[in-house]
Amino acid sequence: MKTYILLLLLSLNSISFYCQNVNRIVKDLGLPKEYKSNLKNYTFLELLEKSKKYEKANKKEEFEFNGFSNWRKQECKFTERIYKTNANVDISKTIEYYFENQKLIYKDITVWIVSEIENSFSISFYKNGNIKAINHDNRLKRNYFFNEEGKLIEKFLENKPDPFDLETIQSAFGYSLPIVDPQKIKMNPEKLKEIIGNVFRIENGTDLNKEYENFTVEDWKIINQIRDYLTKELRSLNIYKSKDIYYRGGSLQESKEFLEMIYEDGAFFSIYNFLDEKKENVLHQSIGDYDEKFATLIKYHPNGNVKSICQNENDTTYPRLVGMNAEYNPDGSAIREINFEKEFKLKQQDINSILKNSNKCAYKNNISIEYVNRYFTNYGKYWFIGYHCLGNPSKACISDSDGKVYENDYEFYTSDEYKIKYGTEETTKQEKKLNKRIFVANEMKCQWY
């Protein structure tokens, strides 16, 4: 081991850091291959039971459960510490196991080497055993990040970024919206009652209404039985395919049945059935993404077919429709079916770029965008933006077809707002009087209840 340490420290001085893959860097650093063999895929319950044994023996400094950092994804960590002394060199190794939804996401192995001069380096791994990152902080402060195939993708000197910053979700809004196919989704009150009843039978009076830190191993086994049942039973919804579904609560109260769940990616999912003010059954399911930035609502006809789909941003000040928005007849035929991400050609980043390069502000870097929305109008598809130039409020609209910018020389109304102000008079007549363009939006709204 001492020989290995010397080789490691010597090789760090002579490494060329450019255009090298992980195999070359591992070889040059002299990293031991046996680290891969340390990647045994322990299960969550195995490590939980181990941590309880160490806690009972008052040996938490050797192995401990560090608790949950995010209950939606069941994010948690276990820490194992190993101490050794070899001649005049003290070596300590810390292994951290990171889990989401009881699945091992990655494992960090950190080695501290203390002799006359303190040095430390750390290595983290992907689930497939390939190295994810190599960090050497105390001496050269050089850090390397690799993709799952072993290719060097990032190199940092002096400062080490959060590894999660390298993982981005690719979509128009930076998040993944649920994909909803109305032809494959079916739910009715009887099916909902059946599912909740079966969940309660598996639960069998066990108190699951507590923090994850307070769960026993037996509690987790029951939670996992419910997870397996819900995942199998609700897979036919075809919203989040092949993802596990975790139970969060339910009720079979008269006139109000509900089932609340969490997807393995942290999205919140609920199915409700209740009586409205007309004493009629209202059955719907809602989905909120991990950060609660977007929401999806699906309503059903009494025969179980989808009645409406609505997806929007959870912004109470300037809400915006996104993704799929549609209405259907009881027989499944479409009344209206619009996918905003397909209907509009421009994207958010295009709008930002067009506005900043439109010379509407003397200094384009001093434009601060307050809101962006998009509508189907009497002139076609348009984006409407509120922004500040050097602190002064202004507005603009941009054509989705050619990117032309209008600023202040227009008026914008929903169809209801236009009728209140101008009655039934045609927009063309009002435009001649005002000498400006009038946009009237065919507004679509999410009816949540």
C-alpha cells in the first residue's frame, strides 16, 4: 500500500490532463483496480439492518445511516469508515453509499493519506463500476469528471463543482413533462376504490404516517409490497412508463376517495374522486414534477375515458400552458387537442435571444425578462413578453412564424376582455381608430376542479 501511495503522488506531477480517457488517467495515477471490486451492490435493507446493528453496538463511527435528505425521492446515505496504519503512514477510507428510492445510485470512496505531509484524494463510481470522478484536493486541486463510458468530459483546476451540475435534463423547459396518451389512460371510481382497498389490506394497520427516519425494516418491507402492487396495477396509465410508484397516503371516506403517491423521480401523483357542488362525481388525477414547477391534470368521463388534459406551469403570477392541452367527448373523440411544444416553432431561448438582439434596449445585457407567454391569436401564434430595460418596465410580442418584434404599438386581450371593452365591434375597425394592432387570444384555461 505504501508503494502504491508513493506511485500515486509521483505520477500526479507528470500527468497530461488533455484528451485523455479514464483508462489512461487511471493508469497514470496508478489507481488500484481493486476499487471496482468494492462496488458490491448492497441493497438498501441490507445496509439499513447493518447500520442498526452498529448503532446498537455503539459503533456508529464505523458504520452509520445518515438519514434522508429528500423524502420525495427517498434520497439517503450510508457511511462506512475504515482506519489502517501502515508503517509511518495513516490511511483512512470512507465509503459513502447514495440511494434513491432504495436503489444504489452511486458510491463514493474517499481515501485520506496522512504522513509528514497530508494528502487526500477521492474517487466516485457509476453504478456500472466505471469511475465517475477523481478529485485531488489538498495538493494539486485537480478534478476530473467522466461519462459512463469512461471519456473525460470535464476538468477543473482549483475549484470542484457539484457533480450534479453536469447532469442536465433535456427538454424545452429544462424538465421532463409527463407524456399523456388519452387512448391508453383509463380510470373510474370503482377501480380507484379497489386499488385503495387492496393497499389498505397490505398495510394491515401498520402506521406508515411518519418520517422515513423512523421506519423500521419491517415498515420498509410493507412499503415495498405496496410499491410493487401499485407499480403493477397503475402501469397501464402509461404516463411515467416503467417507473416505480411509492405510496404516500389514501382515504376511502364517503364522497371523497383519494390515493397519493410519489414516482421514483420525485414527481407527486394523486387520484381523487369526490362530489362537487352539484353532488356529481368528479374523478381526476394530478401530477406535479419533482420541483413542483409544472403540473398535469387529467379528468375523466363517468365511463372511464379521458375528459380533459391540462399541463401548465405552477406560477401563480404568470401561469403558462405547456405540453398537452385537450378536451374529449365521452366516446374518446377529440374536441380540441393541442401540444404546445409541437405547435410553437420558437423556444424560450429563441425568444430571449430575439428580444436582446432587437435593439429595444441600448444595452442588451440590461434587459431583465419578467414573464413570457404564448397564445393563439387572431394574427396567428405569438409570444408576449414583459421585461425591464435599465429598470424601466416594457412589453413586446414576437411572431412565432418569422420572429418579428412588436413593442408597445399594440394592444392585447383575451376574447372575454375584448368583449368587455369593445363589445361586438370588429377588431379591424378598432385598429383603424387606434392606429395600432390589436391581438385577441383564444385563451385556454386549466379547469382544476
